[in-house]
Amino acid sequence: VTEAVEIYRGLAAEHPAGIFLPILAMSLNTLANRLAQQGDTALRSEALACAREAVDISRNLVAEHPTFYLPDMAMSLHTLANRLSEQGDAASRGEALACAEEAVGIYRGLAAEDETVYSKDLLKSMDLLSGLSRSQDGPPALLEVEVRQGAGFVWRVEDALTLVREHRIFGSPVGCVPGHSQQNIVASLPLVLMAEEVTLLRDKGIAKLVTATYHEPTEEEQRTYREGRAAFVEHQVQQALAFDAKRRAEHAHHPAKRRHEEGAGGDAASAPASSDGNAPIPDVAPAATCEDVVNASEPSAAAASAEPASANPPQPTSEAKPEYVAY
């Protein structure tokens, strides 16, 4: 990767029009991530320098082409936020938080135009921003669950998204969105939790029970909650599809089926495989055809030429006794 960065850097210097600058920024991002994975303190500083350079290049590209290079800039900001968070000092954490906020803002705008493409990236940046925010504020605060009429209500958007992302508790959104054209169909905050969920959150020390936390969510909070929930669901769907594709690929290359296809393993391999590919199907005699049945019912030439049977078949003697089968 280092050699690729040097090559693209030379090409970018030879072509002032900026043809190779996007590829250079992408290579710098990859190099920054690879260096950070080594775990060396000296390499972390080099990774941070690469991430900063990638962000600077992306900013210049966005200044010339405001919409075309926005995804690249958001990716560079996400990488820079990660590299800054690894430095360990308060100034770097503050800068990382600012980069993560900017990346979330860009991805939010991109997801509004094409949710299927950018929802996963938006979720990653929002998770990074949430983690950086908690590290800035010290230990995580307890979630607030309002208990009313035997049910638990979650009003704050931060608490609702934390339940979804970290604890896989979605709840039931029962609030309506007054500014939405389908306000009776699109549900939003607050969330209603089951009694078992409230008890679990309390016993695990994740949430505290309060009696009055009603806070009407703003339009921005409602939108943040809906986008965060939708992005998380899309991420889970993509993971499930990837797992299913991997399972199907492994099933297609099952050892028993592969031995059958390669023709190895003697009679067991030469036998046709079963529908599930686990064991060969034993040889079975083919079913009789209509012609076979007709031929079997007609007397053969040898049988016709034989001496006809007597009209009076021999009767059994008195000594002959019928045989009975005891059950």
C-alpha cells in the first residue's frame, strides 16, 4: 500500500489537473487503516498523517465538485476520527468528535437521497460519534425509563438509539409525527417497553426508573431516531444476506457433492448424490413400462407350443392336509 501511495503521489504531481487525486486520497485512507492495525505507537502517528492528508485532498475536491466527491470526503473524515481517537489526548478526542459529527452530517444528507447505498455508512459514523461522545462525557449515564400505568416509556432519542444499537431492544414506537404527511402511520418516539425489558434494564444497571421524564421530541430528534433505527435495521439485513450467501456457497461445495462431481471414491462417488448432497442414492431397478406389462400378460411362443394342461387337474388325496400359518 505504501508503494501504491508513492506511485499515485507521483502521478498526481505530473498531472496538475487532479485526475489521480481521488485515487491518492483513497490509497491514503487504506494506508492509514493498515498502519493503525499494526498497533505500533510510531505507526499510529504516520497513520494520522495519512488520514489528515486524505481529508485535505477530499476537501479540495469537494470545493471544485460539491456533490461528486462528498462520499469520499465522508469516508476520509470517518477514518481521521478513528485515527484521532487512538492518540489518547483530550485535544485529539475533541477533534475526532468534530470530524465524526461532520461525517454524520454528510452521510445523513446522502442517505436522504439514496438510503439503500449510504445507510450502512451512516450507521457506522453514528456509532463512532456515539462512542466518542460517551468517552468525552466520562462513564455512560443511565438510560431513563418512565414508568406509567405498568409500562415503560423512553422519550429521549439518545436513549432510544442506545437501546437499539447496543442492547438490541427496539421497543414499540407509539408517538406520531405531526409534521409528517402520514402521521398516523409513521410511528416515532416515545418507545413503549415490555415489563420484562424494563426489569432487565434495571437489574443490569443500564437504566433507571423515573416517574416524570416527559419531553416532547423535536422534529430533529424524531428524524434522528427514525434514520438511526432504519440504518441499523438495514445493516442487520445486509449481514443476514451475507451470512445466507456464505452458507449457500459452502453448501454448494459440500465434500460429498464435490467427490461425486470429480468422480473419485469408487462406487460411492459414482452413485448419484441425493437431493441434499449428503449420501449417494442406491441403485433402484427401473419401473416397468406399459409395453413390459403387455408382453408379460401375453403367452410367449414357447409356452404356446407346450403341451396344454389337462382339463381335469389332479385332485389332492385324502392324505394331503392343507398347511396353515399360525399367527
